[in-house]
Amino acid sequence: MTAKEYLQSRSAAIKAQDLNVQVWVDREARLRSMLVNTTARWSELPGGGMHMDLADKLEHLRKVRDTANRQIDRLAEMRSALAYEIQNAVGDGESGVLLQLRYVDGFQWMEIAEKMGYCERQIYRMHGEALNQFQNNKKNVSECQLRA
């Protein structure tokens, strides 16, 4: 597997997890909105047996919120792990920044060029060099681990 394929696969996993986070956060927001509207309507009604229903719904909201938080934590861990891996392989100079912007943060080429102050064509060149540096350093790390 090339460095580019490896980084693309890790980036795809991050994007999938980001989508998963959005699904859970949206689910929580919809449920919270539904509960606020329901609570407002119930408060206008005379007392009844609705408190148990509300308690169950609040518990469900808590579970959804907890799941959303776990998914957010997992996304943060995935991003941090890849960022550290890139930093360890190529350092935190321009090569590391470029690879992180592309594969960890998911920026488009033009956005990366603007952020880094280069033309898009230069970013492509720098990207190729950064991939070579990443590939070579990952090979060296793997070879050292095999010898140990």
C-alpha cells in the first residue's frame, strides 16, 4: 500500500466517523426539540399519568446524548492518532501541515493552497514530496520494529 492509499483510507474512516457523529448529533437535536414541544403541550394540560412517559423520553435522550458524545470522542481520537502519525513521520513543518490539512481535516486543494500561501500547483508538488517523505519514514520505522 502506498502512502497516499494509506492516508486516503485513514481519511475515509475519519469522514465516515464524522458522518456518524452528525447523525447522532442531529438525532439528539430532533429528540430534544420534540421533548421541548411535548413538555410545553403537557404543561397546559391538567395533571395526569404523563410523567412516566416524560421520564422514559428523558432517559432515551440521555442515552442518545451519551452515544453522540462517545462518537465525538472516537472521532477526536481518530483525528489525533492520524495527526500524530503524520507528525512523527514528516515532522510539523510544511509537509506535516499539508498532509494534516488534507487527510485529517479534509480540506480541498484550493483551501490548502490559500491557507499555506501557495498556488495550487505548488501544493500538488509539495504533496508529492510529503508523501515520499511519509512513505520513506514509515518504511524506516517498520524496518526498525522488525529488527527489534
